[in-house]
Amino acid sequence: TRLPNAKLGDIIDWEVTPRDFGRIAASTARQAIIQEIKRAEKETVNDEFKDLEGEIVNGNVRRIESGDIYVDCQKAEGIIKVKDRIPTEQYSPGDRINALLVKIDKENYGPSLILSRSCPAFLCKLFEREVSEIHDGVVEIKAVARDAGSRSKIAVVSSDPRVDPVGACVGMRGMRVKNITNELGGERVDIIHYSDDMNEYIRNVMHPAKILDMDYDPANKQMKIYVDPDNSRLAFGRKGQNVRLAQKLINCRIEIVTIDPNAEFEAQKAQAISDLAAALNIEQSAAEILVNKGYLTIDDLRADIDNVLALQE
């Protein structure tokens, strides 16, 4: 092509249509261009949010589709899937929302930020944000168990003997834990003392139930907990929630065994009457009188023979 007005060094643009550039080729080129643009956008989002992974981010609800919440985080779009929502919460477009940035999706098409409000890490970050002693490292969160929207248990310990870890998390007049509960839509949070002594720790974990005794098998990570009938319901909790959270907190399978101390005492008393009657070759009724007076064995009788003789008079 001759260009009479062209001079040496000029830059000339003109449109050239390749011979085989039909509808299919144009569509392929369009998809390739869009894919590259999306990839560049994902890289930009990754650079912007990579330092916030594992932290709390906030934004506005953009829309809700099939239960998934799409969040406008200004420079990127995030998504809270149904499984990552707190079941009891309801949102509308425009609502402000906080969530934990779980990861950045750099591969798949759609929202780049994967967010969660139901994971235990979100609860930890809320405490870290609300409790200065946790942020400063004086109080440490050792374990967390959650039934999102209903109840949670969190075990804390202090590196400074002057600081009460539970009191620090509760705050003056309970304001710190109340702020966290409000953020979680009324979710109840139990704050307990962590201990390296498993016996003490499990008693704290099973609160408000009171434990009579326990058998711990660390090799198989199994534990039997013995409670009386009055504490059996508290130990299990509503729909087994208390024991389920306790298992997550100590990473051990728990079996709750209900025993009746009164029934056990009566069985021991009956056995003592039978043994004493056989040993002395006397009637059960006579042996029962002796047992009721506190003489359970022949040795008890020998030790207090004068009082025993007085019973016969």
C-alpha cells in the first residue's frame, strides 16, 4: 500500500482483517481477552488483600442469591456462603457486615474474597479486637469450639499471674463479651480457664455440670465422666450441645455415665448386712441393726465390744 503523505519515522495505524477471522475466531479472541482481564483483576485483588488474609474485613451487602451473601468490599467482591453464615442472622442489601477473610480465590470465576462468620477463627479475632490483653499477648486463647449462632466455648490462660484471663475477656460489667455476643447475633459465649491438669480442665469445660469422677484414656483420646442424675441434663446440654462442644475443646471423645450415689450406698449397705449376717451366723434383721449403728465388719465389732454388748441389754 502506498502512502504518499508518509515520512520516514512516522507511525501509521490501519485496520487489518485477517482472512479467516470469522465469528468463531472473534468469539475465541473475545473470551481470551476477558479471561486475561479477569486474571489481571484477580492479581490486583490479591496484592491488595493478601496481608488481610485471616483478619476481619468489612463491607456492605450487595445482594443475596440462594442464601449466599455477596459483599462489596470496595476494591473487591466477597462471598459468604450458606455454610459460612450464622444461621440465625438475616441481612438485606446495603447492610454493613463484618467477616473473616478465609482466603483469596485467584483461580475461579466470581467473587475473589472467601469470607466466613461461622468459623472459630472469627470468634478468636473478635476477642483479639475487643480484649487488649489478648492483642498484647498477656492472655492466650488455647481452644475454641462453636455452634455458630447458638453457643460457643473458649478456653483462655494468662501468662501474668496478676491478670485473670476470664475477667479480662468478660470486661467490666461484662461489656467486652457483650459486644462480641451482639456482633454474633446473640450467640452465647462461655469463657473458661484453661489448665494443663486434665482433671481440672475437664471440670471447667463441663461447666455448669458438676462432675463426680472421671476416667481418662489419653492413648485412645477417650474419657468417661461420671455425674449424678441432677447434673446429667446439664452435662449433656440441650440436644447434646454441651458435651459436643466439650469434645471439640479437649479433642477427646466423652462418654457421660449417670450414677445414683443413693442407690450405690443402698447396694453397699445391703452387701455389708449380708456379709455380717453370714460371718456371725445371725439373722439379717440383727445384722441390719448392727450395720445401722455403724458396725460394718467383725473388726468394727471387736474394736467397740462394750457398746455392742450394751445393744443386747
